[in-house]
Amino acid sequence: MKLKALSGIVIAYFITASAMAADYKAGSITINDPWSRATPKGAQTAIGYMTIKNNGTSPDRLIGGSVDVANSFQFHSMVMENGIAKMRDLGGIDIKPGQTIEFKPGGSHAMFVNLKHPLSKGEHVNGTLIFEHAGTVQIEYDVEGVGAQRGPMDMEHMQH
């Protein structure tokens, strides 16, 4: 009987954990676990992370987005050149059929420019992503601590 009760608790935990994962869908595109970091007072920018997968059979392109807490929204890649980290504005991002794009610390990311207020841990930031074919999808970024290295449901994915 104890084993049955324990099994029920374990199953309930996994169902709850997967229900809590922030997943969004637009056409054949899936956006998983958007998150950001808290920012210090006076910060003008914040960064958004997430995983985007094209589950379809034709390519799509991420062409824009926005967040309620900033005046501007951009996509950047981060590259190391001669030991110096440099950001490059991506403009748009092609996503091939079956491809997974990961926005993560130290790599590609969404940048929230000209913040209207600092971001605080536990806050939720409303945003949108715009895809050439899948259209516009409303998402919500969970704000983690200042030094967070991953979102609440971090998984291994291919890097952009």
C-alpha cells in the first residue's frame, strides 16, 4: 500500500512539473520556457532566453518581438573575437524544419532595450514573438535571480 501511495505522489509531481513548464505554440513553432534575469536599479537593458523549435516541414523565420517593460526588442548573437565577447544584431533568425534554436546565457538572446523599470525576481514579463509564417504569439518571461544561468525547466537543446 505504501508503494502505491508513493507512486501516486511521484506521478503527481511529474504531472505538476510538466504543467508548470511555460510552453507556447504558433503554427508549427513551439517556444519553451522564456525567462530573463532580474536587473539592478538603473539598468537600461535586460536579456530574454528561451528555446524555439520548428516542428513543421517548412522553414520559418523569427522576424521580431516586443516586451511590455521595454521600448525596443532585438535579437543578438554573442561571439568571442580575440578573447572579447561581441554582440551582433541578428535582425531575424531562420528556423529550418526540425531545428531547435536556444537562446541562453553566453549565446544568442533577445535584448530588451530602454527598460521602463528594473526587473525583479519572481516578476512575469509579457511579450510577443513574431514569425514570418507562424504569425504572432503571446509569451511570458519568468524573471529569475540576477545571476541565474538557466530557466526553471532548462533542457539540453541544440545551440543557435
